[in-house]
Amino acid sequence: MLTEKTLNLALFAQLNAAPDSDPRLLLLAELAAVYLIWLVPALLVIGWLRGSDRLKRTLLEAFIATLFALGASWLIGYWWPTPRPFMMPVGQTFLEHAATPAFPSNHATIMLTMGFSLLLHGGTRRIGRYLLLLAVPVAWARVFLGVHFPQDMLGALLLAVGVAALVGVSRSWLILPFYHHVARRLYHLLFAPLISRGWVER
């Protein structure tokens, strides 16, 4: 009978890179595993500097949801530390990584939580879809390069959906007061010279 553990290992064996993998494919996987995540902070910065008031609120909600998801991810790793493939060891590893708890994947958690949170709003639904699509090669690459198991990606998916939904339904008392009384005022204080010159949006 196929158990959860054996299924996870079987899927990992199928997805993990072979010792003689094409170097070009390994390079592509490294780009996806390491650098695609930087689209998230770029989106937050550009959205806040050039976006409308509505976009700023939506991005703040997604950012807070992501922080909560990462906090939950840390707690899971602290109370239920799951080893990475190279810590067991199994498979092949092509990406250097600290021996930190693997479950759930923080990279996937960030991209998926941002994507699902943005998906809740009509104005950012397309951006949310793009982030969710880009999360697929990130998840694949981190398993392919041997720093995560497939179960780490499934955990990130479930965590992201749950946290994005919870923050979404708490928007009126959690996000909006913080946006109007803290985030927006701080933004105007820090970027007042640029706002007055019209270089960034008010």
C-alpha cells in the first residue's frame, strides 16, 4: 500500500534532477528557484510608488497575508521540523541551501499567498494569476534541484489558500484601519518630496 511518505519519495525521485542532467536545464531551474521570487518585492514597490489608492490597499493586504503565512510556516518548521532531501540524504542536490526545516516551502508560500490574495480582487486578478503561474516553475525547480520535497509545495499551497482567505474576510477590521491610519500616512511622510514633484503617485 502506497503511504504518504512513500508517495512523496516516489514523486521526488521522478522530479529530482539526474546526475547527468543538461547543464542548461540546471541553469534554467536555478534561475526559477532563486530569482523569480524577486518579482514579489518588485511588484510591491512599483505598485505602491506608481499605483492607485485601491491598488495600494490590495497590495498591503497581500503583503500582510504573506507575512502571516511566513509566520505560520516558521511555527510549523519549529514544532514539526521536516528534513530537506540532502539532509536524509536522498536524491541529487544542485543548489546550496542551509539545513533548515523544509516544510512548507517559504518560496512557494510567498508567491502563492501573494497570488491568491491578489486573486480576491477584481483589479488585481490578472496579476494574481500570473504569480500563481510563476509559482509552478519555482516549485518544480526547487524539487528538481534537490532542496525540497513535493510535500513541501503542497503544504505551501494549503497554507497560502487558508491564510489569503482568512486575511481577505478580515479585511474591514484588519487591513483598512492599518492602511488609512499607519501605512498611508507613513508612505506620505517618507515620500513627500517625490509626491510633490509628481514622481510617484499620491
